Amino acid sequence: MDFAALDRKLAFYQQHKHLIPEAVKDNYEAAFRVDYTHNSTAIEGNTLSLAETAVLLEDGISPGGKDMREVYEAVNHNKAFAYINSRAPAGKPPDALIAREIHAILTQNIMEGGTYRKVNVFIRGARHTPPSFADVPKLLAYFFEDMELNRSKMHPVEYAAWTHAEFVKIHPFVDGNGRTSRLLMNYQLMSAGFLPVSVPKEQRAVYFTALDTYHREGDLTPFTAMVYGLENARLDIYITAIEQLRAT
């Protein structure tokens, strides 16, 4: 991973993004919002298609034949993304209250949100077993302390990847940990001026394997590399548009 090259791309984007017409920016952002909501919920088993998600979020039309839980998952995820969008630019690292608020938004009309689990849980298909529910408050306290320490030690992309991987390792909620973790990761990216990323549902197996490698072996490299690749690809979309505009 060439973080210096990524930083140069970010600097170029920040310097020239004003050249992109607002209508184009709005189009890119709307497309990402739908794609992100679709992928993040699909990774957890939601069966709404990309088109169904788009119609739901953009037109408020619920797809027929779908469980209302799936509809709420998509609508709530879109609201939670708007929530972090309104706070991340301030540059303040997320805290326990923000994490719990994200979870509460994600689980509206589905379950009680923002409350730490009172039972032990297991993750299907993973070798890692989340810690006992009794240890969750203590581990989260350590997590937020480490967040402050790692902020200056890690590149922002690595820092965002660590935030996701460590939070989901603790698995503080009964359900919704993956979606919450991906939102926290994007919170960190946007706080540092980077673009939010979406883990494609097609890379679900690679994504879970990379997280499991960190949880079992302490090796964050595979997951950081994945986030790096996603960020690099998102910057390229905007840079290509900027270069085309500069050439005209």
C-alpha cells in the first residue's frame, strides 16, 4: 500500500473538486448513498436489489413482497449515513454516544437500539468468538482510549480500518454490529477528508476473511489493504471527472 500516493490523490481531489459541477457531485453522492446502503445491508442478508433500494430511498416506494424488516434496514441505514455525514466533517473522533446513536438509528422499528448486549453471541462462519457480554463496557472503554492513541500513529485509512475491525471484534450489540462498524469506519475516513467507501456484497467472503485474520491473528494488513483499494477506487472516479473537465 502506497499511502503517500493515496495522499497525493486526495490532495489533488481537494484542490480541484470545485471544478466538478454541483449537479454532477449530487449525482455521484446519490449513487454512492444507494450503493452503500444496498451493499451494507446485503452483506448482512438483506434481499432488496440495488434497483429496489434506489426506488425505496429516492421515491419512498416500498418493494412488494418484502419483509418490512428489510425495508426498515435500508431506510434506517440511509438515515444513519446522513447522521454521520452531518458530524464527521467536524473532525471529532466518534465516541460511545455517537456509536450508540448510530446503532439506535439503524434499528428503528426493528429492535431496541443503542443498548449493549446482555447475552453472549456467536458469529456465523467466523473463527473468532466475541467476548462475554460482561466484558463489553470495559472493552469499549479501552477501545475509545486506544482510538485517541492511534489517531496520531496511523494513516487515516489504516485508522479507519482499525476502528471498524476493533469495534466489530467487541461486537457490543446483539445485532447490527457490522453496519455500525462500517459507518464508524466511514466516519473516520470523512473526518480526515477522505471519501466514504462501500464494501461490495460480492466481496463479502474476502471482507469477512480479512476481519477474521485481524481478530484471530492481530494482522490488520489484509483489511487495511481492502479499505485502501476501495478508497483509491473512489478517489479515481472523481479524479477522472476532474481531469476530463480540465481537458475541455
